[in-house]
Amino acid sequence: MLEQLLEVIRLRAAGEDNFTGGNMHPGAYRVYGGQVLAQAVSAAVSTVDEGRTIHSQHAYFLRPGDASTDIEYQVERARDGGSFSSRRVVALQRGKPILVSSMSFQEASRSDEYQPPMPEVAEPEDLVTDRQQALATSTLDQDFMVTTGEDLDVRLCTPLDWQNPTPQMPPLQAWVKTNGKVADETGLHQALLAYFSDMYLIDACLMIHGRPYTDPSLQVASLDHALWFHQSFRADDWLLLSMDVERVGGGRGLARGRFFTRDGQMVATAMQEGLMRFR
């Protein structure tokens, strides 16, 4: 449910600049990386003045997260300058870091404007949800419902058979939003977009050769993740995530995702390098 996701993202105070977060899918075989990215954003936002909003996040995934154990977040206030603030966040379990993340915040500024055009895709109302597709094909994983739960509404523009995929060239595109309204808290909407941003980037690399995420011949994991916020948006309104692949090789894949509002405004960019090497 959306209420559970919001509770997981908001974190609990655990001392000065320290926070604790639970897991959205405690029965899963690992913690969803997007959850840790979102919680790191939430922790950093809690230590920055309201007049400054996050414009970039850079993170490295160091260890798989244990979904049965809470995650501790330690925030370092690296700098508060005249118009920018910098934060470093470490996510830990059992005293060992599972993610390190640096974030930068900026006061509102004016500049010239440019963005690439929004791709032409089907409207979300004309597409089935990931949950509907999983239920129809009896492939719903009750322990790891990142795109198939009741908290989010996720709709692939070109539905894929994740169990038996056929080779498909990028882009991979999906509409996404929360399955309900969210409070008017800028940092919360940014944390939710961070949660969205880890959904399909590795899949965009895998689908080129028609490989499922569960291919036993591959070792697959997120290595690093970068996210840039360009302008304000709402995570409870439709966002189009359009993903392209920059390179696959050397046991890694690099993908880029762009987020657009329904009226064509590009509001965020994500890039991720994933491990996808033969065992």
C-alpha cells in the first residue's frame, strides 16, 4: 500500500543526523536499491534548510541489503555555502555500509532553458499495469512487488515477458506514479522519484540480448547510480520514464533514463551502471 511506502521512505530519527528505515518488502531476497536511494534522499533532506532542494544524487551500491533488517542512515553535513549545500549519506546494516551517497542542494535560481523533446508514446490509460500483467500470467512475486504492488501504478509502453524475453532494442519506456495522492512535500516527491529511478535501467541493458534478470548464467547487480533533478514535479501525477542504453560490455551495462511530465517537461535524469557478467 502507498501508506506503507511513504512510512518506509520518511525514516525515523535516531539521534543527531542519524536515521533508521524499515523495508518495503521484508520477505524479499534482497533490498530494492531504489528504496535505499529514496531513504538516503529523505535523510539528507531532513538536514537541509527548506529553501534548498536537491539537484543531484550520486551513489554507489556496496553490498546487497538484507530485507529482514532495518537500515541505519548517517548524514555528514559536508558544506553549507551561500547557495549550495552538500551532504554525504552512508546506509549501514550490522555496522557495514551497503550504500554511500553524495547529494547537492541549491537555492532557486534563474537561467536559460533547453531540454530534448518528450518521446511520442501511448497514453497510460491505453496500457495495462505491471500488476495486471503479472496477475494475468500468474507471475506475481508476493515478496518483491516493486512494480507490481498496490503502492505504485506502473505501465510499460511495450509489455515484456520477463520470464522469456525476446531481444529488443531500446528505448524501454514506462509510465509511473503513486497509486494515490501524496502530501505537498518537495523532498518527499523527490525521494519517490529516486525510488522510481531504479526500476528498469538494468533491464534496458538485459533486454537487448533477450536475457531475463533471473538468467542463472549471469551475475546481475546495481553498481552505481546518478540522479539529477531539473525542476519541480509531482510523483502522484504521471511521469514517463524513457530509458536508453549507452554501452554494454566488460561485464557491465550503462543506461540512461529521462523523466517527463505528461505535458512534456523533462524533470529528472538518471544513469546507472550495472553488473551483468557471465558467471
